[in-house]
Amino acid sequence: MKGCCSFMELYQYIGGAPTIRKIVDAFYPKVQAHPLLAPLFPEDLTPIMEKQYQFLTQFFGGPPMYTEKHGNPMMRARHFPFPITPSRAEAWLDCMKSALEDVIPSEEMRAVILHRLSGPARFFINTEE
Ligand code: HEM
């Protein structure tokens, strides 16, 4: 399954926009409840949830919503203001794993998605513990 589909196919496979929305809605309460991640985020997550929805849509092969609204993603650079340690990257992935478990029934599909997010998450590490 790891080589199963192009990014375009992945977006359709998982059910498109409604599924991405559900993932984002499941993910951020977990981030807000995580002791390593919560301090990095503002209380009102609504604007970030919208940006994440737009970004993941395009990341998984849907329409380029993020770029249309906010320009070149340059996602690593956008994370520079925040101290992303190795353990915060793992915490982010743990929250995402748990959100995917809430939303996507197929274990194989969850593994594909998590695999595709683990590269960027580790790439965003910008400081030691
Ligand atoms: C590695 C661990 C990560 C941490 C600790 C983290 C944390 C953050 C923080 C603190 C913000 C900004 C909140 C604010 O604007 O006040 C943010 C924004 C964002 N993050 Fe992450 N993030 C991580 C990984 C990722 C990954 C893997 C992705 C997607 C693949 C991602 C996508 C985004 C997006 C789309 C935004 C909004 C960017 C914008 O302002 O336009 N993040 N993240």
C-alpha cells in the first residue's frame, strides 16, 4: 500500500474535502491537549485549522487552496518562529496518528498518510531539546 497511489489519487481515495475537514477537526483538540504542543499555539485555533485544511487538501493532491490564498507554502520557513524539537515533531505525529484513527477506517490508508506526513514533520525540526 505504501506505493499505492499518487498524491492526486490519495485525495480521492480518502474521500476528498469532507475527510480532510474531519482530520483537521479531530487533530487540533489533541494538539491543544498535548503538554508539549499546546504552549506553541494560540487559544483560538480557528484560523490555523482553516490554513491546515487548505494545506492538507493540496498536500494530498486536491486543489491548491493554500497556495491560492497564502502564496508559496514554504512550510519549514513558516515554522521557524516556533521551537520545533525532535520530541515535538513526534508529538505532532502522535496526535495525527490518533486523529487518523478517529476518521479513517483503513489501517493501511492511515499508514500511508502518516508516512507521507512524517517526512515534513521531521524536516521542520529546527532546534534541539
Ligand atoms: C513537527 C511538528 C510541528 C509543530 C510543533 C507545528 C507547530 C505549528 C505552529 C506553532 C504553527 C503556527 C501557529 C500560529 O500561527 O500561531 C503551525 C502552523 C502550521 N502548520 Fe505546523 N507544526 C508541525 C508540523 C506540521 C506539519 C507536518 C504540517 C503539514 C504537513 C504542518 C502544517 C502547518 C500549517 C499549514 C500551518 C499554518 C501556516 C500558516 O501560518 O500559513 N505543521 N504549526
